[in-house]
Amino acid sequence: MTGTPPAALVSILVLLVVLATDVWVYADAKGRVRRGNPAFVSLGSLRVETPGAWFLGCLIMWVVFFPLYLTATRRNPFGHRSG
């Protein structure tokens, strides 16, 4: 059998999905800053609030920062910032 093994193709696909979501997080966070509604989270001494910080967080630890971003941008039914 020649070509790329299926496991390698799955790994490449996962990497592409992670990179695409990282770019989306950056673009969305940047748009939120422009609209005056930035996404931020503060956990102890860690504060993530800039689009660049969200992008780097997602790039380095996607499993932690992507769900955290989704949570930070979620609004309650009354329109007030959650968290």
C-alpha cells in the first residue's frame, strides 16, 4: 500500500480544524472589541481579554481555551454579560 496512512490523514484533518477555529476565535474576538463587547475571562492572576491572547491560548491549549472562549462569549437571556 502506498500513500499517506489513514491515521496521518486524521491527524492532519484535526490540525486543520483546530487552526480554523483558532482563526475564527481571533476574528470573532477582534469584532467583539470593535463593537465594544470584548470577550474576557479572569481566573486568579490569569486574565485573557485581547484577540491575540485568545488566539495564542487556543493555539497552545485549544482543549482548554476554545471552550473557555465559547463560555466567555455566551450571554444570558437578559443580555447581561455572564461570568
